[in-house]
Amino acid sequence: MASRPERRLSHAMRCAVCDGQFGLVRHYQWRTQLCSKKCVTRLRARRENDRTWLSLVQIAWDAQTKAGAMNLR
């Protein structure tokens, strides 16, 4: 039993967001296969939320390092 290509193939035949099966049309967003425009909207919202969260972390990190530098003087 070397490998099971049918297992890898079945995983690729599912939507990346909702794990649903594909119909006649596939939608792509950032090289990600999606089953509907609803999933495209969900993926965009998720990525925007991640971007917002990461920018808040960056702001907090910058404020902390600046305050730490002030204390060293």
C-alpha cells in the first residue's frame, strides 16, 4: 500500500470554506477553490478580519516597545 491518491483527490473536490461539493461552476479566490459566491464573500470577510486583527496587534506591539525604550533611558 504505497499511497492513496483517491483520498487526496476527494479532499481536493470540496470547498475550502464550507466543505461542500462543487457544482458545475467553481469560484476561485487567491487560488482557493470555492463552491459559491457566498463562500467567496465569507472568505473575503475572514481575510479582512484577519488583517484588521493583525494590524491591532502591530499597533499594540509598537506602543509596548516604545514605552519599553522610554524606561531604559
